[in-house]
Amino acid sequence: MVSFFDSPLHPPPPPGGAFKAPGRLLVTQVDAVAERSPTRRFGLIPNGTEVENGFREVTFQDLSRAVDAMAWWIVEALGMPTTKEETIAYLGNNDVRYIVFILACHKLGYTTACTHLLFSQEKSQIASRIKALSGKMRTHEVPSVTDTFGHRSGTKRFDFARTYDEMVNKIAFMIHSSGTTGMPKPVPLTHGFLGTMDYGPSMPRPAGRSSSFFNDLASDDPSPTDLVLSSTPYFHLMGLVSFFESIFHNIPFVASPEKLLSVGFLIDLIRHTKPTATILPPSILEDMSHSEEGLACLGSMKFVCYGGAPLAPEVGDRLSRYTELRSPIGSSEMGIISSMVPEGEGNWGYFEWTPAYHVDMQPIGDGLYELVLPRVEHSLVIHGIFHTFPQLKEYRSKDLYTRHPSNPRLWRYHGRLDDVIVLSNGEKLSPVSLEKIVEGHPSVHRALLVGQRRFQTCLLIEPVIDDPTSDATDERTEEEFVESIWPVVQAANETVPQYGQVVKTMIRLSSREKPFKLTAKGTTQRHAVNQDYAGEIEEIYAAQDRRMSVALPSALTREGVSAYLQGIISTLTGKSDIRPSDDLYGLGLDSLQAIQLSKTLKSSVSAYSSQCPVERLQVQNIYAHPTVDALTDLLLGVLDQSAVQTAPVTRAERIAQLISKYTGDLHAPPAGAQVAPPPARSTVILTGSTGSLGTYILEELLRNPRVAKVYCFNRSADAASRQRAGFEEKGLSTWLLDDPGQVEFWQVEFGARQFGLPDERYGELLGRVDLIIHNAWKVNFNHPVSSFEDPHLRGVRGFVDLSTRSRHRAHLAFVSSVSTIGAWQPTDAGVTAVPEEPMASVATALAQGYGESKFVGERICVEAWARAGVASSILRVGQIAGPDSPRGVWNPHEWIPALVKSSKASGKVPSDLGGYPVDWVSVDSLARIITELLLNPRCNRSTYPAVFHLVNPSRTSWASLVPAIQARYPVQPVPLTEWLADLQAIPDPSDQEVEAKPALKLLGFFRALADNDAAVLSADISVDRAKEGSPTMAALGPVSCAQMSNWLAQWDF
């Protein structure tokens, strides 16, 4: 979609409730104006290729006579059309003959496209080549511009008496799409389509609001003075619109001489013609922004429209200080989408849809929305797309947007659904925001992010070349160039997820022999450039692989091995300031990078010696050594070069040290300390509200009459907009988020003093909050417990401190996990079900960092009650399933969806899970259970900490759900051990195999299932207290095939 035209909203219908098309045809409107106001200005056209040649005024009388003359000339050259759909193609210079030719064809009944080829003299060589390739095509050279407009009163009128109703569904002309995402294609546009453009200024808008296009320049003045500078090609709709606006809405244009746009040329053109407004490609505006004269010229206009692509934020901020920026949007197929100039300083890069245009912004996940146009009763009056595709009931544009963080009516363009890069691990990202920020650097002409089905992204840069005769292609110059733009790339990296960020070694410059191919709009043809640079892209990734195949240092000293590891990890993460003691996962090393690190180390050690136990370098052991220091110990041990061995710290000692670290200084409140009684309605802090469970908990809280207000604590600055997106994606009521008196979103630092909040805000919490629901936690079963210390364990202690100081001695509800009881064993006293009570020993927790971190969190709560009187509840959550509602989706990266996707790819599905019971709870039910427990006075709590087990009391088996999978996919049930063996038979899976079979990333977990190591989870888990406190919990039935079918449909693998 072209970022060029107007955009949409929702309206009260016009008086009488009817939207009525103006019912005018272009050609009849030209003749009508020529008859009524013959000297009215149509536009200014250049006298030559230079601004100094001057401009000639074309009146409507001139245009009407030129159209009649062209019509007679076509009749003489070709005759009248012999079929209803006979077509003519026009190949010409970028001048006013385009509209003359189109209008003449309208009078004759020809469609403009391709069995006859008419061309201007300047295009004769190209026309000859086309004729040679097409055996039956007839070609004719059209009159020059001078001859076209040289006709006076003696021109014979070419009568045309058809009406709009007769012509509404007939093709007016065919035009090329831009070709941004592939080959340009012809798009037939009807007279009804043009009628929707005619309706533009009549679109109902809120009082005082301006269109994002030129509609507010429309005038009934017989001598209009506002000129719009047209600099875009007329073979594209963006260029032709200047003609249509003049004919329909009395907004005359200035046609640019046919010359490549440059800053100097545009400055001369604007100074000479003094337009009121213009529309320019972002690339030209970026060039103008670096020139003081250019900025002054842009500032001389009332407003400047830009289109075809987003504008780099830095450039837009600079330009908006000189003139009003407008960003209309549309496409060849859609025409103008109606939008308004957004209100508020700094919002120039957002769209605000005109309400009457009925845009439906549909969430697709990850905070992104697709622009969708539903067909409504009056769509044929306002929506061009339903003339282009009359069979559609709705049009999905594939254009993606993000919502403004605080104004829900504003939308920022994010990219095309076609643009989205899917990495080899299935993670997705849109490249547009990163590319536009990089293109804002004055040395960068174009930027293209690459990475489709790759392990990581790379960045191709087309530099600005001031001197085409210079040679700047040697390696040193390229390295210097990359170094010079690296700060901008780092800033751009902040706009994409960590897994999509570009490292310095993955940036390359384009070849001047292969400039990036552009569309007519001036945007990069992504697909074409990827094809042109396919060889270079392969070499970029091959070079990265070679860099990762680093030989071990010659001296296997501790210092040498540490530096070696720092170099590899720096290459993987793009971070150069890694200290030996830094937690690598806290720095952002992700699971794919850990796999790559494991591969690199195993390859290097194997090359060093075939006798070394490389199996000790499996990825699970990499996770267990989360710092360079720890990895150095591991690698030296594998190489049998380790230094003096020290007695290892036991697991129990390590966990006890952590608990002591965060509870050792707790003490009882002062004697006689006053605690205010519980309020009638609770004020709640909720952490992790934008996550899956957090979103449903928030909705339950906001609907509950016992809740006065919710403070949502999140680490991100855009939590409010992400929350709204989450509500919409899951089909929840967004109006619940509209009242700041009921819900506020605060950006916090969980590991910082007072959560990084100023004293005033923190004091507000101390005076009001009586319930804290701590739900935010990193879910990663590979990371060691030390990786959860900052900010997670620090955050628990932070909430303990808040509670001890708060007026109501706020109740702390800690959302824990059944992984803290995953290794529980029956006691000698005959207790066979895991009791709902605190656990004293880490031996009950699964031997993984996640479960251990939750155990430490629980113990902090226990010690806080025992030492400081902090009331707390521990909510041990089991497997959270997807929602029961059709909207929303179970996180596709979890182990159950990974199993299903891998089964689809292999054609086999496990018939069992090694004794693992299905005691899942759907996420929306779980949220209701949690709020019932925490807000139920009967459940408030004679003893603390109150422990609740939130697993389904009605267990079922995995085998009972397999038929639902078989009903959707052709899979054969096999024992888990056989299914797992097939995966393990892939020793070094490719990126493509990991994408198709994501269970390959969780082999350790599935081995535990197959070996029955996780069978401890099949022990009975007591849920009596949870059932007593929650009616929803008490009524839960077993997971059904119907639920499984719903989740399968949501994943849609």
C-alpha cells in the first residue's frame, strides 16, 4: 500500500442518513467547466525541461479543446473501437498529455491499456522495441504538447452524452500498481472508482478538522490561487490525482518539468511557481532536510504531503518545525483512504482515520493491527476498493499499524504483511521502522533488512554517493562507513525485538553497479533487491559462519580462553563490552544464540582434539554456565586444562544463600505500628498485565465491583497501547481501559529502589494500595537461577518493602509455579498428595533455574510473614492452556504447540506423554480463579502464607486429546519414545528443520517426559483450599477435545 492518500474513521451519517455520490464524470466535468468558466485555471505546465523556460497556464477551455482534438486524432489514426473492451496503451513523457489522452479515450469508449500503442516522439525508440516484440500491436506517434494545446475556437466539438449511472461500472483506465512487493501489475479502475475520489471533500468530518490530503484547498472560486506542485509520475495514480483534484475540486496544479528531482531543482521550482502545497517522496524530503535553502522553501508552503513510504523520525521532526507535514495514504487499487491531520505536537507520523470512512483496525498480535475496510451500505460512494473488487465483502489491506501509546485514535504505519521477515526460529519482525531510522542518516540513501528464514538479520546499505567517479569500495572504506553509521543502527535496533537486531559484522554496502531497484513511488522493491543481491547475501551469512568457526587460542590459559569466549559472544550478540562476570542471559543472549554458541564450541574443540568430551558442551550445559567466567571453567574442564579445582557449592547451599540475601535484614514492624483497616474496595498493583495471563487478570479485576483501581506495573513505556492491543486481540472489552480513574499504566524498574518511581508516586501507592498481584516473571526453563535474581527476586523483595511501609499493610499475592513442587515425594507419614502449604526444602523443586527462582520467591514471602508480618498468598500455577473463547491464542512457542507443530511436520504424534497428566487450566478460567481467591473475603486467610494449587482437579490423559489432532492433521500416533527418537536422529538440525520442528529446541524437556523424570508431576496435588475459595475452580471439568480443537484452530499451523 502506498503511503500517499487520505485515511479512515467512523461517522454519524450525513443529514437524512444517506451518502450520495456526486455523479460526475471527468470528461463531462471538463466540458461543463469550460462552458461555464472557460478561463478557469486547470494548471501550469512547463515550457521546457528547465525552470528558467517558464510555465504556461492551461485553462479548462484549453483542456476541453485539446481533448476534443485528441479524440478526433485517435479516430483518424485508429477508428472508433470495434469491441466493448478495445484497449490503447500510452507511452509518453511525464506531461499533461496523459490526462488529455485518458479523457479523449473516455469520449471514444476506448479503455487505456494495450492492443494499440500510442507514444510521444521522445519515446519512439522504446515503442519500436515493443512493437518488434509484439507482432500484432499497432503503434502511432501522438501530437506534441505544443500541437495538443495549439487548437483554438475552430476545434470541432466531440460530443459525449453518457451519464455517470451509465458509466459507473465501466473501466475508465488501467494503471500499474507500484510493485513494492513484487512485479507491478495492471489495475483496471472504473468511473465509479473515480466517483469515490470526487466524493472526498464531502466526507463528514468532526468540526474544525482538516483532511490529510488536499481536500481543504477545494474551492468554488472561479479564479483559484492555491496551486499544488505535482512532481510524481503520471503513469502512477499518485501523479494522476493532481489532474483529478483540479477537475473535480478546483485545485489547480503545477506540473514539474521532466527532470530528475534534486534539491537544487526543487528549490528553483518552488521559488518560481510559489505553490501552496506539494506532495513529495520521503527520499526527496530527506535530502531537502539537510539544506537550509530547502527547509526555507518547504516552509514557504501551507503544508507538505509525503507518500510512498514512512519518513525517518529524525527528518520528520526537523521538517515539522518549518511546515505542516501531512501523510495521506492509499493505493492503486484502493484510491484515497480518508484521514485527518492528527492533533497534538509531534504526531505528524500518525494517521487518524476519518470516522465516516469505516476503517476497522483488526489486531493480529504483537501489538500490530491490519487495516481492514468492511463493505457497508454506502461503500460504493466512499470506498474505491469495492469498485476495483466488487465481489469482496471486506478488504484486507495487509498494511500493519501500531497504536499511539496514549491516543487510541492515532495509528503509525508499521509495514506490510508481505514485508514481515520470518526468521528460521519462526520469530517475526517488521523491518520498516529500523530501515527508516537508518535512512535518516545523511550518508545513507537506502537501507534493506534481510533475514527471511535465516538465523539472524543482516542489513544492506545503499550509501549516498556525492562523487560517482570516486572509488569507495575497498574493505577499509566500508569498515569506516559502517563505523560511522553504527550509532544510528544501534538506535534503530531498539525498534525491533532483540532476536531481529543487526550486529555490526552483518552490515554490507551495496554495489554502485547494482543500485537498489525502486518503485514509481520511490520506495525500495524489496523482492527485486533481494534477488539482485542473492549471491552477496549468501556470502554475508557464510562469512558469519566462518567467523563463528574460530580456532581455539594457541595458549589455553584462563585469560586466553576467557578472551576467546568474549569474542564469540560479542559476535553473536553485537555487544562489545561484556565483562567476565556479566549474566549473559540478562544481557540478551537468547536460546538460538545459545544453540549457536554450543555448535561453535563443539566444532572448535573437535578440531582441537577428537578425545575431548564435547558432549559436555551441549546447550543445556551452556545454560548452566551463564557467565564468561563460568563458561571458561567449563571449557577448560572439557579441554582437561582446568586450574585448581574448588569444592563445588551444593544446590541447597546456593539457594539458601539467595534466600538469606533477600530476607536476612527483614525485621518486625515497630511495636504499636498502626495499620489501616481494609478498604471497602481494593486498590491493586498488578505486574505483567500485558502478558497472556496478566491481560485476563486485568479484565477480571476491572469488571469486579470490589476493585476501585488497578495500577499496572510494566517495564515497557508503551504498556498502555500494548494492553489495548492485547484486549482487542483476545476479544475483551477495551472500554474498560478508558477510565484513568480505574486503571493506570506505570513504567517501573523491578530491581530498583521504589521501582524507580519518584517519591510522590511511590507515596501514592503507600497510601492507597491494599493488594499486590505479582505476576511478572521470565519464563525460560534453560536459564540458571542466577539469571532470575535481577530483576525478579529483587522485585519480590521490593514488594515486601512496599507492603511493610504501606498504610494498609498490602497483601502480597505471588504467582508461583508447580515447578516448586515438581520433585516432591510422598512422606513417611503417609501423605501422598502434595499439600497446599509452603515448602521448606529446595529438594521439592525441579532442578532448573525457573523452578528454583519461584521457590526462592515463595521463601521470601514466607520469611516476610514470619519476620515482618507481611500477609501473602502463594498461587502455584500449573500448565496454562489457551483461552476457551475463539479469540486469543495459546502462545505458539510453548511446549504443547511445539509438540503439535513438530508432529504435523513429521506425520507422527506421541500417543502418550510418559505418564504426564493433563491437568491444564484455560487462561481465562485461571484469571477468574485468581481474582475469586484474592477478592473472596471467606478466603482471607486465617493463616499465612496461604498456598493455593491452581491445577485442574479433573485430570485426563493426553491420549484422550490425540483424536482432535488427528482430525486436523494426517498424523499417526506412536509412543513418545519413538517420536522422540526421530527428533534425536537429526544430529545437527538446519534452521529450516528447527522452524518446522520446534520441539528440537526442547529435547531435554521431552527426554525428561520420555524417561519419566517428570513423573513426579503425576503425583496427586491437593487443591482443596483452591476449590473452597473459588467457585470456578470447584466447577472445572477435564480438558476436552472441543477445547483442543479450538486451540488447534487458533495456532493454525
